Amino acid sequence: MEVNFDEMDLTAAENKATYEEIKGYVKEKMGLHVSNLYIAQVKRKCGIIERENYNKAKSEDAIQPKCPPEKEEAIMAALKHFRMV
């Protein structure tokens, strides 16, 4: 029996990189440090649904730092590398 893995679809779990894998890729390839917050912002922008964050700010109008454009580009490159977008 011969199985051609190129033709098989990846499951949703196999197609997701962890935050640590994304951080490592960005650090190795672009030399940038990115936070979990920035990764979550870019994933949300791409429509990647995240589970609910239980470490939310106490007030609704809390100000969060926005991901700088160069880090957003690096995170997008990582998401493309891991075939998440």
C-alpha cells in the first residue's frame, strides 16, 4: 500500500503553529521580537478565530498597544510560512 501525503489535507490542528513557533520564526528570519498580543492582533485581522482570552483588561476602554507595521509584516510572513493564511 502506498500513501501519498502530498495529496492529503492537513487537519485544523496540524495547520496551526503555536505562538512560540511564530515568535521563533520571526526572530530567526527577521530578527524581531514579537509579543503574543501582536500575534493575536494580526491573526484577528486575518479572520483567524481565537479562543476567548481570560486575561482581559478590567475596563472596556483599556488602551492596548497596536502592532507596528514592520512587525505586522513579519508576523504575516510567519503565518504564510506555516500556511495559516
